[in-house]
Amino acid sequence: MRASGYRGRLAPSPTGYLHVGHARTFWTAWQRARDAGGTLVMRMEDLDPDRSRSLYADAAYDDLRWLGIRWQEGPDKGGPFAPYVQSKRRSIYLDAWRKLLRKGFLFPCRCSRKDLEAALGAPHESTSPGAPGQQAGKLEPLDDEPIYPGTCRHNLSHAPLLPGPTGAELDEPESANWRFRVPDGEVIEFEDLNLGPQRFVAGVDFGDFVVWRRDGVPSYQLACVADDAAMGITEIVRGADLLKSTARQILLNRALGFDNPRWFHCRLVVDHNGRRLAKRHDALSLRSLRQRGITPMKILSAELPVEG
Ligand SMILES: [Zn+2]
């Protein structure tokens, strides 16, 4: 057993090969857990059914070990909070969804992507080159998610679905995007251990966000807070592309009665054109760097351009 109560995590999604930016972030997560005498948890975030591949999960374990990163709990090691693979933890996410629903935080949204684009008056580029690299192409964009126009906001919390069970009796999310109703105008502030004070305004910087997708999959936001709470994570080290998601997750933690962990967001590595790295940057994948004989030391110590 580890002496310290620090619990960190590595949470790759198996939708491509890890790149130099991931290496930096995961290395920082490992260092911080090690320096704290804490425990590091490996959690595979494979909820996207269309893009997750076991090939990439195996490659992630292998590449991270090659870098010298070690973890104490995970899919390959087991541990007290198994399973450590998100696709096997659906019941935990369903519990969180039900809790949010019963407390009146959620509404079903039946807007199509086209409806949203029309309501917003502009085409929404969810996969633009400037989109957050690690999430580019995901069905559910994260920090670039446009502000929800509020079309379905008053569904369910005031009126029962007809015909059938009232919202409070629903047991399973059904064929809709379930959104979390954000408290418009509320300022959400937190102190980032790396980037300092952060401030976002609900309804201005982000709108009502999806917690359960119409294709039957919990959103990143919901799965992340449910798992971090269930696994007793005390500090989250991740990329700065998720700063705004942290504000959303603070609202979810409060709604679910979970304690907030601390956050350490790492600046994002960018390419020579100033664009965030994405899994499509094959030349900077750990795989191809390894094959070219580049050492972990070189990858971790190289001067690389970062955002901001
Ligand atoms: Zn809607």
C-alpha cells in the first residue's frame, strides 16, 4: 500500500496512437503521483463505440511503459475499483444519470445536429482543424461545443413525457440527448495547480451540455466525474483543452454530491503552424518516433512549442 492518499490517473482514449503531447501530459501525471508517494490509476476511456479500437488501447499501454511510466491499478493490474475500462462501467454511469434526473438537473433534447445549426444560425464545425486535438472528430465535441440554444430546455422537469412514465420514474435514458441544465450566469472559478486561477460563466462560456447521448453512450463529462469519484481520484492531470470541461464537471460534481479533486492542466504542444497536435499527426506519434529510434529521454526533454 502507498503511504500517501494522493490518487492520480492516466485516462487515454483508444481512438488513435498517442503523440508527443500525450507523452508530456502522462509523464507529468506519473511524476506528480510519484513525487506525492501516491497511487496512479490507468483508466481506458473507450466509450466511443465508433472510434475505439483495442489495437490503440494496447498501443497506449505499450507506449506509456516504453516511456517509463508505471501505474499501480488498471485493466492489466486489477485493483479495488475494477473494472478500469469505461465500456464495462455502464451501471456506474447509469446511477449517476438517474441521480441527476431525479434531482431535476436533466432534460431530454431531441434536436438534431441540423436543428442546432439552424438555431445557432451558423454551421457548426465540429471537426475543424483548430478543434481540440485529442477530441477532434468525436461525435460529441467538447470545449468547442456551441452554446445550446435552449430549444428543449423545459422538457420533462415541468411536464411528464407523454404517454408513459414521468421523468422521475424513467430508469434508462431513451433515444434522446440528455442535457444538463446549467445555472445561467453563475461564475465558476477554480485554481489550476499549473495555470493559475480560472473563471468561466455558465450559459456564456458553455451551455446546457450532453450527459447521455442518443446513441446510448454516456458523455465524456458524465463518465469522467462518475469514475473520478468512484475511484477516489484526488488530482487530475490532463491537457489544457479540457479547462472548460472542468467548469462543467464542477457543476456535475456539485449536483451529484461529489467532492472536487484538484486540477493540473498541462499546456498543449502545438505543431509548427501553431495547431494543436491531434492523433492524426502520425509523424509525431510515439509509435513512429520509436520506430525512428528516438529515445524517451529525447521525447520528454525536447523543446516543443506550446500553446498560450
Ligand atoms: Zn434540443
